Amino acid sequence: MEKSNLIYAKTNRLILRHFCLEDVETFYKYRSNPTVSQFQSWENYKYEDAESFVNKQIALRPNQPGTWFQYAIALAHSNELIGDCALHTLLDEPRIVEIGFTLAPEHQGNGYVHEAIGALFTYIFHTLKKHKVIAFTDVRNEKSIRVLERIGMRREGHLLQNYMSKGQWVDEYQYSMLQSEWAER
Ligand SMILES: CC(C)(COP(=O)(O)OP(=O)(O)OC[C@H]1O[C@@H](n2cnc3c(N)ncnc32)[C@H](O)[C@@H]1OP(=O)(O)O)[C@@H](O)C(=O)NCCC(=O)NCCS
């Protein structure tokens, strides 16, 4: 099967699938939006950056130690790209993975990321059989904090000046979910 047809998880409204070349335009549109990049490391995101990012993702396979793999979040009924969620398989301890997520502004406020992350957790713990999921967020990123707490992740640490963002050191919270905690929910 073509990798671009690969679907990793499904919900009522969404699919988590492999990126494909047709995603570049939409991906560029939301990645280059200043409200999306406000708490992220990148700025002045260019169309060529999006092209190279999507091409790199198309060539990757998920769950390779030391790499970030990006799952495209698409509407189930139309296959339209609306955002992405990422999985970083740690190099030294691949049973622990880090996640991240982004949603195009026009699709925010509908619970899509909550739904996508729920499906991603089931995939991470049941299919990939991981032990622990972690996530870092800028302490000022209230929307991201709400996503992490709504899905039931525990705030495990407040890391002072842990990240260089746009020329400034910023504090981050670390959130976690153990496989055993997910199973008990
Ligand atoms: C972080 C980010 C993905 C959150 O997007 P979001 O749309 O707020 O998150 P969800 O899709 O889960 O939607 C939740 C919101 O929809 C509302 N909602 C509406 N219908 C809903 C439904 N059926 N189910 C659940 N929530 C629903 C919720 O009340 C919630 O709003 P609230 O936070 O004001 O209470 C988004 O702000 C973003 O892309 N930011 C830029 C990238 C970024 O900073 N990522 C974080 C890096 S770790």
C-alpha cells in the first residue's frame, strides 16, 4: 500500500494518517499563521519549509528511536488536513514517547485535538505498547495546557527557562501519562 494511504487511527470525526503531497498548501497556511507559531520555536515559516517538511514526513516511518513523526489529522468525511500531532520516540528510552499537536485556527474550538489525542493515546499504548507519554508546553500556552489536562495528563514538573523561543528563555511544564494510568481511566 502507498504510504500516503496509511491510516493509523480513526475516530467518529477524524483520521490520523500519513502525510501526502496534497497537504503542503494547507500545512503551510496554518504553520505560517502567527497565532499558531506564537508559542513555537519557528517564525517566518516559508512555503519551501512546508514542502521540505511534508516531503520528509512522507519518507519517514513512525516509531523510529530519535525521530519525530508527524501524523496528519484529517476530517474523516473529506480527508481534508486540519492539523497534525507528533510523536517523538526517545533515542535512549524508546518505550517513552513525547507528543505535540497543532490545529489550523479555523478548526479550533471543536474538540478535534482532544479527539485526535485520545485516539493517538490508544494507538501509543495498545499498538505501539509504550510505557509513558510526555509533553512539554510553554507555561503561557493556555489552550495547550487545557488540551493536556482535559485528556488527563498529570503536570509532572515546572522547568525553569527550559526552552529558547524567539530569542527568549521560557518556562515549560512537563505533563505525563503512564500506560497504567491510561488503562485505569
Ligand atoms: C493547542 C491547540 C491545538 C488547542 O486547540 P483547541 O481547538 O483549543 O483544542 P481542541 O480541538 O481539543 O478543542 C477544545 C476546545 O473546543 C471546545 N469544544 C467544542 N466542542 C467540543 C467537543 N465536541 N469535544 C471537546 N471539546 C469541544 C472545548 O470546550 C475547548 O474549548 P476551551 O479550551 O475554550 O474550553 C491550538 O491552540 C493550537 O494549534 N495552537 C498552536 C500550536 C501549539 O501551541 N501547540 C501546542 C504545543 S504542545
